[in-house]
Amino acid sequence: MSPAIGGTLNRVDGRAKVRGDARYSAEVAVTGLVHAVLVNATVASGRITAIDTAEAERADGVLAVFTHRNLSRVASVPPLLPSLAGLAAPGQTFFPMQDEVIHYSGQPIAIVVADTVERADHAGTLIRVEYAATPSITLLDQARDQAYVPERIFGGLLPGQASRGDVAKALAEAQVCVDATYRFAPNHHNPIEPSASTAVWEDVDRLTIYDSTQGPNATQFTVAALLGLPPISIRVVSHAVGGSFGSKAMIWHHPALAALAARQVGRPVQLALTREQMFTSCGHREEQEQRITIGAGADGRITALRHHKLSLTSRFDDWAEPSLQSPAVAYTSPHYEGIYHLVRGNTITPTFMRAPGEATGMFALECAMDELAEQIGIDPLELRLRNYSDADPESGNPWSSSGLKECYQRASELFGWRDRDSRPRREDQWLIGSGMASALYPVTQPVNPQRARARLYNDGTAVVEAGVSEFGTGVFTAMTQVAADALGLPVERVRFVGGSSDLPNVTAAVGSAGTSAVGSAVHLATTQLRDELIRRAVADAHSPLHGADPGTVVVQDGRMALRDRPDVGETYADMMARTLTPDAEVLGTWTPPPQDAGYGLHTFGAQMAEVAVDADLGVVRVRRMVGVFAPGRVLNRKTAHSQLMGGMLWGLGQALLEATRMDPRSGRWANASLGDYLVAVNADAPDVVVDTVEVHDEVVNPLGMKGVGEIGVVGAAAAIANAVHDATGRRQYELPITLEKLL
């Protein structure tokens, strides 16, 4: 029996999704279900002076209309804490419809509940609202002079500033210096499935929520705190999630609003956000500006790095995606300074967006590195090799594993980097260029124990359970492989079950840590179950293995046998039938190592791209991309390849397409639809080559895996921007790179 881990098992949920049998949160059949629709504020700042719901309440099919005047008050709003912590994780510390104050355009101000979603939507248009509007801040340029340095960011997990050495002195003494400022448009997630919650009260203190979430337990704990209920009173089910990219990592207001409305109308309530509401209800990547200064010697060796970020946050939270963390350790630099500057604005609190921080911070660093290579006159790849570090420059600790040099080498081979023509070249009207960038993403670890349950039945089949949701990454498939290998069973005899807060608690699948968190718990649960069954066999006087050393017994195809004498043994099923054992069960617990365990924890990779730029029109076409990554142990090559390719194409969108435009006159997003917010489609996709370099890592977790969900994004946009410069001779300091910037 070949090992399942490292193979290319087809997705276990693939057939159900292709056939349409999978049920998402807005498709759950519930008896007596009614529908809620949100009505949103149309001003960005001020207060409601009058709200008339009479006509809406009289409309056909309407059961209730809720505003700040009659909606139940929440018990408390938990502190802002990233969902990786495994506790309550509200997207922001403001909860709407508790008073008349308006903090941002799109803020919910009313809920209409009706027997159909169409009737609820129509009734919402009948509500009349009057505002006393006040001046708003929705762009960085409106309030640069009000910027401040926060004490901490990212839910309090990271400091607002950090330094080592003497940056000012080192920059003054540098022989070569690059000083560049990069601007980034706001981005929105836009998964295929908009967020949705269906709330069903089974009793006054028993609530079930079918929620589109990356963390069923995060929803459970957050709603429990908001409603003032113990977590045991709330069950959250999330069997299938139609994409997230971070929009469903934190818990926003709609699950609790659905629960409040359902309790007050006495019926199950479904609240599904519209596409436009996804732009104002689930956070976004904030508008930001980054200034980076690199000092180096004449040979290109970096002596100093200064990296400052300015970004827009909400009125109530000090949120900034951690754009400075990975650039601070990407290369050897004895002198460093990183500072976050925030401007409070009239916006929902920004949030995680795929590769939060690394996608923007590494863009700035890698574009500046390309500029440094040009100034010195060396190959961009050679510059990175000269500044490679075997240790974390911040702590001095060795990397738990790296593989970066191997990624450079493999990417160079696949792309033909060494053999490319480095001179400007042209094909008809197309200017051709190539670029590269390094990719870094931190290995994030949960802070609390992760659990999974494994049960083997007396027919030799097994079920493994954990409370993780499947939002398109293939985690259910990978967990089936992990369990099968540990138990010594074929994958078709193993079933993985997830998607409910009633199952053993694992953290939300965020920060590329979902597979490692649940995988470690599954691995420990299944290996402990296997070892328990082996111990029973060697202790059983009727077993062929009686008296054997348990360490000499291996399991293949459900059969326990001596490693050196495979003819001596018996199957799980035979032993359990003989001993009248219906099943055996183990709860496995994995306690993650601390982040300061004496090692630098990062995943590494290398990205390369070739572009063609229309010399007359400025249109950019990415012709090919190569990405090579070192994510530790790869569980499923097919799903990992899909994740990495998806990340690279996401980076293409970041580079050339994605931008949400703010109209400062109204304080509203001007392109809040998939018709106007551009994302990469099949016609934009170039030839994409993905490869991995497996590195052995005994530090991060029992299986040595680092995660592939986000590293594919990092560096892709920078490689494309550097290729655009190579083709045109013009540096790009603003994302996305649109044709008007090249004309």
C-alpha cells in the first residue's frame, strides 16, 4: 500500500460540488424559514435624525422591521483578536444598530424580515431615512496630518514599531541608496459565495447557526459573547464554504443580526449579503502607502532598511495588515526600522486579505530590490543571493527550514532566467520583459491546543472528526490522507468529518495554518489510536502478535504485522471481532510550539514572470509565470498545486486589475460590483508553472508542513511589476498598474 501523503488524491468533496449536492449556508433547508435583508446607510458620517418604517411594515409578506429603536441590544462586543487565537473574533469592535450614529457608508441601519427575500428587499426600499451628515474621511490624502503611530496593531498581536541597530547612521554611510514610495489601492475579497447566516432557535437558549465561516468555533464564541449566552448554547454548522480569501476569517455582524432577528420574530431567519454589501460588511485590504529605503555597499550587500507604512483604519480599531513583518527578515540587514502610521477614517475596520501584509510589504521590498540591482549593475537574482541569510535577521535564530536557495535555482531553471536576453527586446508592437521576486510568508501557529477525534469500527473503517470548515482549500481531502497513513488504511476506508462547532475544537483556518493545525491534531489522534490497537493485540493471548514488542509492529491495509515477519499478524477487524469490540476511539491533542521556540519560522519561495506591454496602448499581458516554493511537507500535490497557482493568479490580479475606488464626495465605494471591480479571469491567465521544493522541518509541527494557502500570492505582483520595468524602462510605484500609467 503506497503512502497517501504526498499523493494526488482527488477531492473527497469534489463530486458533491460538481453535482450540486453540496449545501452552502444559504441553501440549508429549514422548516418555516423567513428571510432578512439589510438596509444600509447612504452617508459616511453623521447620525440618523428620522427613520420611517411604517410603509415597509405594511408591505406584503413583511413580518418585522428592526432599527436601532427596537432591535435587542447586544450583551458585549469582544475585543478585536485574530481568529487564529481560537477565541471570539469579531471583525471590529463596533456593532451596528445599537444607536443612531453613522460611522461609515454601508453600515447596517435596518433589517427587514419577510416571507421571501424578494419581498424583504422591496420593503427595504420603502424605509425613509433622514440624516444629519457630518464631514467624512475616506481617503488617506484627506487626513495625512492626523496620522499617529499605534502602540499595537493586528488585534494587539504586533507592535506598532520595531527597530534594530542605528538605521539613520547606516543610511548616511551607505554607498548606494534606494528610496521609494509605493501606493496601494484598497482591495476587496469577492469570493463566489457571498457571506450568509441562517439562524434557528430551537429553544430560548439553544441556537443553531448555519454560517459561511472559516472557523465554526470562532462564530460560536463571538455570537455567544454578543448575545450573552454560554458557548454551549450555540451550535455553528459550516459544511461547505464558497471561498473566502479572508472575508470570512473574522466574524462580522450578520450572524448575530440574523440570530437577534430570529429570536424576535420567532422564526428561523436567513440573512444573505448581496454582492454590493460584501464591499461594506466583511472588511477589505486598506488603502495604504509604503516608503522603503535601502542602504547598501557598492557590492549590493544591504546595510540598512527603513520601512514605513501609512494606512487608513476605522474610527474604533487600530488595524493595519502587518506589511512590515516579512520584509524585516527577508534579507540580512543589521540596521532596521519599521513603523506603522494610521489615519482614522469613516470605514469599516479593514481585515485579513489573502497574504495580509506580505502581499503589499514584499511588493515594496522586492521592487526596491530590483531598483537596487539596476543601480549597482548586477543581476536581480545575484543581488538576492548576496543578501541571503541562514538565520532570522531579527532574532538571530536559525530558520526551522528554508529552501530559498533551492527555490531560486529551480525557478531559474524552469523560467530560463540565466539564459534570457537581459537587453530590451520587442516583438512587433509588444515590448517584452522579465522580472523576479522572493516570496516570504510567516509560519503562523495557533496559540491554543488543537484537537481531533479518531474512531475505528470493527469492520476496519474509520471516521476522523474536527471542527474545521472546508472553504475550497481541500482540507477534508488532505485530512483523509493523513488519517489513512497513520492508521495504515486505504483512503477509501477513511472518512473525515468537519464543519461543526460540536466537533473537537480547532482554530479558524486562517494564516495558512489551517491544514497544519488540524493535520497535527488528526495525525496525533490517529497514531495514538493505531498504537492503542497494537497494544491490545500484543496483550491478547489469542492474537498472533501476543507478546511482541509494539515498536516492531506496523500496519498496512488494515493489517497489523511484525515489521521483520510480515506473515505474522492480524487485521484490526479480526482482533476487534474476536474481542467483541464495536469500535475504538481516541481524542488527540496537539499543543503548538511557542513562536519564540528558538527558530525563525517562515515559508520561502521564488517568483518569475514574463510580460508583453503594448508600446502604443500600454496594455500589459502576462505571458508566463513560474513559482517555486518550499512549504515543508506537501500532503496532496494536486490540491497544493491548485492553491499555489490560485495564489499566483491572485497576485496577477493585485498587480494589474484589482482596485476599489472611493468617491470622497459621498464616502461610498464607486465600483462595488463584479462588473466594475476587476478580478483575473481565464482570459487573463498566462502559462503558469508551479513547483515545490520539499524541506524537512521538525520544528513547526509533527508532519513538518508549513501551508500553501498564501505564499503563492507573495512576490507575484512584484515579479510582474519588475518585468514591466524591464520591458518599458519605467518603474511602477502604484498598484494596480493600469494602462494610463504606462502611456
